[in-house]
Amino acid sequence: MLSEAEDEVWRFAAERDFWWQVVGRLGVALIVADTAGRVVAVNPAAEQLVGRTAEAMRGEDVHDLLHGDADGGSLPQDQCRLLRALGGRSAARGEGGGCRRRGDGRLVKIAWTVSPLTDSGSVTGMAVLFTDATGERGVRRERTARTRALEDLTERLTLVAEITDILGQTLETDEALARLGLLLVPRLADWAAVDLRTGTGEVQRVAVTGPGGREAAFEGRQERLPEDDVVGGSPLVQVLTGGDPVLQGPVEATAPSGGESSLDSFHTDFLRAIGATSAVTVPLGAERGITGALTVVRTDPVHPFDPADLEVVGDIGRRVGLVIDNARRFGRQRAVAEAMQRNLLAPLPRHGRLRLAARYQPAPAGSQVGGDWYDAFALKDGTLALVIGDVVGHDLTAAAGMAQLHGILRSLAWDHTGPPGAVVGRLDAAMPVITTVPLATLVLAQVEGDPDTGPWTLRWTSAGHPPPLLLTTDGTARYLEAGQGLLLGAGPVADASRPNATEPLPLGSTLLLYTDGLIETPGSDLDTGLSRLRRDALALAQEPLDALCDQVLARMPPGSSDDVALLGLRMPPS
């Protein structure tokens, strides 16, 4: 049951001129054409958009009316999609196929939609709806431009975040610069070059990355940085002497002026050689701590750098400068720790017919220094003492702690003539009082017997350290797992509670003491490392002791991040 208001609407819709009133009030331009494409009727919106009256347009060709070109002519009818739609009795739409001529002569792009009009299944004409597409196209262009700007900003921020994350994973300058070049090229630039200041007042080009990767031919050159304030120098000299980041246009192919420094000429020649059309040069680090400069280059004149790129590269330069500064500080600390550690590794003694060999291998580049050490010395009664140890930690503090334990253990072992367990027990009790070492592992062993005639017996104790490995001439390799006690610093331990163990040392046998860096690698368990060491050492058992130690280290799998101390003892063959 319809309401009274709804019934009124339906009665109005049934009147003859209802739909014409709807068309007349429609805000979209409408033209009705016959099957020949001649204008039959237009609505007021079409009159306003075309700029002509309905009477003036009636009978004109729709194609000529709406599909003019920019020069005032008409497009060929065989190219008119509107007419093809009429001929094919199908709907169609289009935009920008031509220009519409207004009464005032202005040319305006249009967007149109055509639908055939049918009566009892026969096409009697077509209805053409059309709008001014100029404003819509402008809106779309603006929207596209904003989207691209947002995408560019997102890409720049993503690049900066990736650089910060990836460079923060290394403390080696060379590795950081190699990663930087791969991140910048080709995402931001076609070329990237890094120059670092040296401690001698010179600047060295340390890394150049191009479309094909690292370009060693451009690397390595050093030039002196001008001492006086430079006015009008190259962008490289400007930023290295405290200037702001520089956005540079095409490099002109002119000879350097007489006032240029050698560094100016070097940089300009580089830009010419790679065909730079746009470049950005920024300092690495902050104003008070400039470590070098970063130059990024584009060679396509269609896509030069803009001020937004200058800001992004400047931010990258500040972050890279911080990474390089941290890497250099770490390198200095590492060098000090390694030097101290090596100096504390005393020369091995000569002990009768027994042969000794030792190796210390620092952690790989990018890792921190450890607290591993070895020692061998004669006690008051002529017994040979062997030590292998590892202080927990990987820094200068660990190396200093190693030095403390090294000295204290020597003193205790010399002064106390008891078994190794008693000496290590006294060291464990003294460690928290007179050292800064929180935890440590070690093996203290004594080789009993006449150094020339033997027989020889190994007496040892272990404070949580990997077990010694004994190789014998019958082709066996066995870990000496007895004598194991808690690591140093793990808790109160009385002197007498430290276990001791003994093992005969046969003629021609080899004893290996080592730290955990030799058997521990990322992604592998301890048992695998021990099995690998036993297999490798057994294969090398007939080699001279020095060669055996070298080859055992050489066969370590890649990926280790720890330092290694290795001490070997070879018994006389007969």
C-alpha cells in the first residue's frame, strides 16, 4: 500500500514530460543523436558546456561538434570511437580523443560516454553524456604527483633506515663502506664515492661503487687537504673544511683553473670521467667531527638530484660518519688489547727433549678481542707447567683480566709445590679479592719426569675448560676428560676440593691444549666441534709440531667470532 506522498511521485513520473524535466535538470551534458549521428536534442547542461544554443546545435554532426583537434580541424571519422560505437550498436566511453570547440573559441578536452537508444529491439539513435575533463585531469595529475612524492619520501626514509640498520651490524670500516655502496647504487645514485681524512692531513678515496660494483681503479689515491680557507673550491674540499652539503649540476668539460688544489682537480676529474650530470657531496659526521665526505652521482640528465635528495644524503652522511667514528674507536681499542695480549704471551721455554709450540689467533675482523691465553714455564723443582685459559668477556677489560690471572697464577704455581688442583683452588679463592675477573676457565698441567730421559706423566686439573687432546703413535686421539671442576668464580671452592688427574705421556705422543674458539662455531654444537678437532689433529699427528698447530688453525671452519689460543707439547720419539 503506497503512502500519499509516494503515490504523488508515481503520478508525476507517469506524466509525459517527467523524464524530459529530469534531463533538463541533469547537471551532466547530454546530446541525443539519430542513427546518422546528427544532433536531435540537447539539455541545458550541454548548451552551457558547448557554449551554443540547442537550436544552433540541432542537426549538426556529433563527431564534428565534439571531436575537433587542437588546431581547429576535425579528427577523421574512421578514428572516432563514438561513431564506431553507434555503428556497432554498442556502448563506449572515451577521453581526450580530441578537443571540443566552444562558442568562445576555447578548446577543452572532454570525457564522454555513449549508449545506443533502442525501440522494440531496433537502434533509433544514441545518447551522449560528456563532461569537461580538463579539471578532472588536473585533479588526477595533482593526485598522481602527490602519490609519487609520498612514494619517493617513503623510499628515502626506507633507504635511510636500511643504511642505519645494516651499517650498525659491523664495526669494520671497510665492510661498512662496502655495504654502503651497495645500498646507494643504484637505488639512489649511479655512482657513490667515499673520501676519508687521514691523520696526516691528507684525504684518501677509500671506496667507489658504480653500476658494476666496486671500482678499484678509482680508489686508493691520496691528496693533501688545503690548509688555508678555500673560497670557491670543489664541493669535496668545501665539505671537508666544514662547509655545508653541496648540490652540483653538470660538470663542464673545462680545464682546471690555476687556483685549484690537487684535491679539487682530482675530484673534478673523477666527476668528468664518469659523466656526472648531477652530484651531491656531504660531510661524514657532524661539524666538529668530520671524518670524510660522501659523493653520490647521477649520469642521467633527465633525473637530476633535487633539494629533497640533498637533505636525505646529508642525513645519510651524518649516520655514516658516526659508524666510521665508532669503527675507528673500536679498532684502536682492539689494537691496544691485542698488543697487550700478545706481549703477555711469554716466549716458550726449552725443556730438555720436550718440544713446545703455541699459537694465538685473534678474532676475525669485526669481532671484539677476547681474553684467551697460554703459558708454559718451569717450576722450582724443575717440573714443566702448562697453562691454557680464557677469561669471560670480549673487550679490553677481558684482556686486562687475563693479564691479572696470568701473573697471579705464575706466582702461586712457583710458590706452591703441591698438585695443580691445590694451586687453582688458591687462585679461585684469590680471584674475587685481588682481580676484576668475574669468571674464567683454565687447565693447569704439570709434566712430571726427567726432561731428557723420562718417563713422563701429565698431572692436571681443569676449571670448566675444554679437555686436553692426547694423540699417540698407535693412531688414537683421546680427550682427557678427567680432572674436571667448576670454572673459576662459580662459587666458594676449598683448595682440596679441586680434582686432579694423571695420564702417562708415551714416547712420540702429542698433547694439545686449546681454548673454546677452536671448537665453537656459529650454527654448530660443541660435540661437532670436538669431533672435528680430533679428526683434523689425528690426520696431522705425524707432522712437525709447528706445522700441526698451523694446520689445525687453518682447518677451522669459517664463521668463528672468537679468538683462539693453542698450546702443543710433543714427546721425544724414543
